[in-house]
Amino acid sequence: MSTYLPTPPAALCPICGEQNLCAQVKAQATGEPAEPCWCFSQIISAAALAQVPASKRGLQCICQRCASAQGITPKADE
């Protein structure tokens, strides 16, 4: 018998409501070391970030699909 564990709100995209696949949220939930998240190597457009409701800013990450819909670009190697 398995135990149902609800998805924490931080794991959901605040725009579409689907899983955001945030590596940081996964690490917090599992206690495992955090892997680099997909967003660490991207610049997410202001248009995409503007779609995040004010009440969820800084609390929930947008998913790659929603970020891509508004335009993301790879960060230059530092």
C-alpha cells in the first residue's frame, strides 16, 4: 500500500499549474543534494516573469514550457 503525498505548491508552475521540475524543490522534498536546475543556464524573459501572479512571485518557479513560450535564451558562459 502506498501513501499519497500531495504535490507541494512550490513544485507547480504558477502560470499553467503543471509540474515545474525545479531541482531545488526536488532537493528540499527528498533531502538529496540539489542538482543544477534547467533555469540556471537560461535567461527568462521579462514577459514570462510578468505572467507570474504577484502572490506567487519568489515562491513558485515557472516551468520550462511556459518560459519557452515567452522566450528564453541561454546564458553566456562565464
